[in-house]
Amino acid sequence: MIKRITLFAGLGLVCLSAFAQDMNYTKQLVEKLSSKEFHGRGYVNKGDSIAAVYLSEEMKSIGLESFSDNYYQPYTTSINTYPENPKLILDGKELVAASEYIVNPNAKSCAGESQLTWITKEVLTNSRVLGDFMKKDHSNSFLAIDSTGLNNKDLYNFAQSMLKKNVFDAKGIVLIDGKLKFSARTKTVDYTTFMVKSDVISADAKKITYDIKSEFIEDYQTQNLIGYLPGKSDTCIVFSAHYDHLGHFGDNMYPGANDNASGVAMVLNLAKHFKSLKKKPNYTLVFALFSGEEAGLLGSKHYAGNPMIGLDKTKINLNFDMVATGSEGIYVINGKMVPSEMAKFDAINKEKEYVFKMFGTGESSSSDHASFHEKGVKAVFFYTHGDNSDYHETTDTADKLPYTQFEGIFKLVRDYTEMK
């Protein structure tokens, strides 16, 4: 009896050690992908392509098979980039890029000096004042609106929607808010929008000086990375995560540790696990790392239109995006759209208590699962809830990640896949 207990304890330690080793791998991988070497895995200095080389080597070292001579699924897109440092000056004070302001990623190169015209609550709520405002020529002005000045979220959102369409035909727009969430765009517009932190501008600011140099790249070559493990059936399960991020805004790099180096680490951890098993899985397991997600789900849309295994033989897509936090539990986005699969996740978690809170949601187009869902394939997106304030900012760094629910999600998906 003592020997058996000792043996079981030893096996338990081996299992714990094995996953601890995987967590070491996870952290090393996230730290590597979010380092300066990869330029934010964006389109300045071809950071996405540098990451693709590294990740294809990881797939090879794990032992995944490929559908061609390599793991690449190439495609092209247009993309707007900001390789040079921008400049924004308000009433003679130069602001700090990325931490005090950003530019909307659809802005073209522009430089000049303009007056600031403020849109007040009265302009938005008084039809006569609004009418007079719209009759004026704003073609040489930047229109500024402050969310705190309006003190009304719905009114601010209404004003934002008007400004985003530039209904006033202004030279540019300044949106003042507390958050600076950068993004990526495949098209440009003829006016410039600055997002400025609320604590660096006041409502009496009158002059804006700016110099923005963008580089719009047509036919930019990028790629998905696709590996697989053959199963007993050619019907497949697709595990996915996007490996791209936002790259650079001038010298300011967006590391993208949680978004989405963490999702990449989850997919590769699952690949390592299923590769280590002695038996073939019931279904072929496809491990997809998509590019272009930040610019509009480009990589997953390309895959869904050109699948390596037909979508009619794709059982489900399990997508991972921002999975290294989780102080408030996890979301299974799109879970309510696949109630039978959600019930399986709930049953596993009820028995094993892998994650302490799990919420299934309705339809969402917020990540790459949407490209499968739109084609009629079952698809869910695992996302950790809480501690995500650094999303799309230069502060999304590896050292901040607590991995609160990472192991739980791994085990939940592992068990679900082994049940199939």
C-alpha cells in the first residue's frame, strides 16, 4: 500500500512537473514573441514575417505535419503603417506619442497647423445651434470633442459616430478620452483623427500643429501558419489563435503579450500535448496561427475561404485570444450559438473545476472564430475576463501576465477534445 501511494504520488509530481514545464515554455514563448526582435508582430519592419519564421520552427520542433513544403499559407493585403515618429503639438506643447495620443490607423500622411474648434454639449443638443454650426466652413479646422466635457456617454458616442463620418467636412478631428487603443487598417481616409488623453488637453486649447507620415503598402505579403496531426478520421478540429499584433507607431512598439502571444502559446501547448500521446486522436487536429486579425480577421477569412481540410469536414473551431489573465473567470464567446458544445464544456468544468467562472455568450465577431461561424462551422472563442486594461496599448507586456486561467483552459479543451 505504501509503495503504491508513493508511486501514485510520484506520478502526480511527474504530471504536475510536465505541465509546469509547459508553463515555462508558455512564458518563454510569450516573452520571446513580445520582445523587440519581432517589432510588435506588425507590418513595420515585417514583424509578422519574422514571427512566422520563428513559429514555423516551433511547429517543426513539436513534430506537426504540414499540408505543403512548409507551414505557410500565404496571402496579400493592403495595410497602412506609421514607420516614422509622429508629431502633435497643442498650443506649443508637444505630446508624447502612444502614451498621450495616437492617430486613427486609417490616417494618411499630413502636416500643418490648424485652429481647434470645440463641439460642446449645446452644439449637440440644441438644433438651432447645431444648424448654425453645420453651416460654417470647418475645412481648415480640427474639431475637438471631450467625453468628460459632455458628461454623457450616449451623447459622446453619438458625436463620435458623426465625427467618424466627418459630416462637418473638417480638416481633422480630435477625440479626447481616457483610453488610447491603437489598431490596424487596410484603407485610408482623407482626414486625420487624433485620440488624445483627457489629462493632457483642456477645453481652452486653440491651436494644433501636426506632422504624421504614414506608409500605405499595397499587396503586402503575409501568411497563416498551418500544421496538423493526422487522426483516425479526416474530419478535423481546428485550434486557432492570431499571432499578429499592431507593430509600431513610430518608435513606439506594441508588444502584444496577452493579445495574442498568449493564444499562440495555448495552441502550441495543445499541439505538444496531443503530439506526445501514443495513440492517434479520433479526429485530425489542425493547429492554425493566423495573421491579419488586428486588421480585420484577414488570415482566418482567408483560411475559411481556402481551407486545408474542407469546412464540411471541420467539426469545430476552438479559438484562443487573450488567455493569460482571468481574475474574473473566462468567457466562451459564441458559446450560446453552439449549446450542445457549451453543455459539454460546462459538464467537464462542473466535474473538474478547471476554471472558477465560465460564461457562454451570444454571437460575436470579435476574433477569428467569427470567420468560421459565418461559414456555418461551429466555433467558439476562449477569452479570459479581468486584468485586460493594457489591451491594444504599448503596456501589454509579458511581465504583467498572471496566467490565472491559462492552465484551466488548457485542461478544459484537452478533456473536451479527448472526449470527441
